[in-house]
Amino acid sequence: MENAASILILISGFAHAVVNAILKAGNDKMSRRALIDGFSAIILAPAAFFVPLPTNAWSWLIASVAVHGLYLLSLIRSFEQSDMTVAYPIARGVAPMLAAAGAVAIFNEPISVFVVVGIVSIACGVMCIGVSHKLERSALLWAALTGVCIASYTVIDAQGVRAAPTAFSYIVWTFLMLGGALGTFFALWRGRAFFVSVAGQWKPGLMAGVLSIISYGFALMAFRLGATPRLAALRETSILFGTVIAVIFLKERLTKMRLGGVLAIALGAIVLLAAGL
């Protein structure tokens, strides 16, 4: 089960990096985010007739939607004010340490010395990538808030997917509630600008919507199978993929410090994978 969880979380990390690159590449990020969430909900809507209701998990779902709303707002703001190779790593670097601390302290989840070493290595590597570039205070605060939100909804959803009758039940209703509530909210926020942007952004929005299902759906299945601290940190290998995407496709610069951060993340991932064997 731990091996299956590791494979799922690595695939999740890759898909997550692509989704964020698509979001970063858009001119109107809030409208693109609304499209991504809306498409995810539409794609999974028929599945709601074939999966059981997420009994015993409704409170977790509601809490998750609330935290995701703040997360998406802070993520968009951080992307608007800085490079992806800066905002994305800072947000993702804060998250695994906070998620591990919350899972262990609040829900008594197991954690080993090797997992702690892997988490610290990944977090340090991620932060090296992020702080290797000058960052305005407001952008730093938005990125840090994004990380706090990631840690919060990770711990919440790990408990929620375990409380639901099946993983698919929680996954389907997560996307239905996120897409229905947050997609609509961001679309209304943008108003007329949303409908103007739809014409030119619906294709990447649809692609990112499909990848979002893969990204977070696989992550939720993994959290049902394994411990949150190890898997939450292992998902941050998305930074490896995100850095490559940002350098090759978004033409952002790769410095020696960022390269060192990538190596530290890779080392941490190896340790975490070994800890799951």
C-alpha cells in the first residue's frame, strides 16, 4: 500500500506542476482558475450518480472548500506579483513541514526519523529555489499564506478521505464543491472580463481541469493509503517538474542556488521513497 501511495503521489506532483504552469501562463489568472475548477466539476458531475454520498465526511469537505478558497486567492496574488520559480517554491516549501506537524500533533499520525530528514531536505531545497530571487514583501506574504493553506487543506482532506465510504466518493464531491463554489465565485468576481477571457482560454482551462482531477484525485487516494507527513512532503517533488517547466517553457532563469535546491529536493524524495519501502 505504501508503494502504491508513493506512485500515486509522484504522478500527482507532476500533474500539479503542469496545472500551475498553465495557470501562471494565463494573462487573466483569476478567470483561468475559474475555468479550471469549473471544467473539473463538469467532468466529474456524472460520477456523482455512481458513487456513495460522502457520509461522515461532510464537515471535512466544507472546511476544505473554505481553506481552498483562501488558498486559490493567495496563489493567484502571489503569481501576479512574482515568477513561478519564486512564488511556487516558497508556498510549497512551507507546506510539508506544517502539514507534518499538524498531522502528528493533532491526529497522532506516525512519523519516523527518516521521514523527518526527507521532509527537512525537501523543504530546504524548495526554499533555496524560492529565495534565490529578490521578492517583494507583499509577494512573500501571499506565497507564505498559500503554504499555510496548502498544509491546512492537506491535513483536512487526508482525514476527510479516510472518513468517507470510498476514496472516489470524497474525490468526486471535493471537485463538485470546489468547482461549483469557487469556480462560480471567481467567475462572478471577474464579471464581464471572465466571459471575454473564456473565448481565448477555454482550451488550456479544459486541459488543466483534467489534470487537476488527476493531480488532487491521485493525492487523495494516496492519503487514504499512507501517512500524511511522508506523502505531503513527497508531493512537493512537483517543484522539480515545475522548475523544469518554468525554465523551458516560461523562459525563467535557473541559477546555481536553484539547481542546488533541486538536488536537495531529489535527495529528500529518495529518502522518503526509501522510508515507504
